[in-house]
Amino acid sequence: MNEIKVAVTEITAREFEYTWATKDRRRGTMNPDRGKIYFFRDFGKDGYNPLLDIFTGERYNKPYKLFRKQVLPWLVELLGIDPEAKISWSKNAGCTMCPCSSGFIVHDPNFRKDVWVDYMYVEIPEIEEEVA
């Protein structure tokens, strides 16, 4: 069976900005002490395509277990996140109303960024061993 790997194609990050929404108590996810990491699938030459994202089912069901295992340790080191910080997956990371902006919430008061990660799948073929 071939193994599926997640390859990161682009990372965009910006410092969290205080806006009127950060003080709005109804929007629990707009907490300025929590950074967020969002993932968007790169469809090759088409780039990010929201319709393909919906039709493949990944708009609402992202493979977060693959992200946590393959990409998150690398991002923690790259972005300077405290390795002991709690990082939790939330379907409602970007918006409390719908699960279309799912991502990781970083519970580290020193990491105040929103990060967008573009990824694509790379299938690694199984290598058959030659029997001598």
C-alpha cells in the first residue's frame, strides 16, 4: 500500500491585530492570546479552489491527524511556538458559526499570529524489495 504524505507548498503568517471583534464576547475564537494555524489544500495548477475543496469533502473534514503527525512538529519549530504549549484542533477555529475555517488553536500567549498553510498530497510508492 502506498503511503500518503502531506507536503507544505506555502506558509503565510501575520501578527494578530486587535480589532473591534477581539473584544466582542460573542466571538469566543477571537481571543488575542491564541494563535491559529489554518490549512488549505493546494490543487496544483489551480491553486486553492473552494469548489474542489467542497467536492473532495476536505472543506469540513480536513485530515488533521496527518497534519498533527507530519506537519505540526515542523511548524512548531519553524514558527517558534513553545513545544510545551497546548495545540488543539478545532473545526470552528476561525469562526464560531460554521466549520469551514477549521485549524489548530495554539494556547501560547507568546504566539499571537494567524498562520495559513497551503498543502498538497504526495503519494510515496511502496518500494518492492528484490529477492535474490
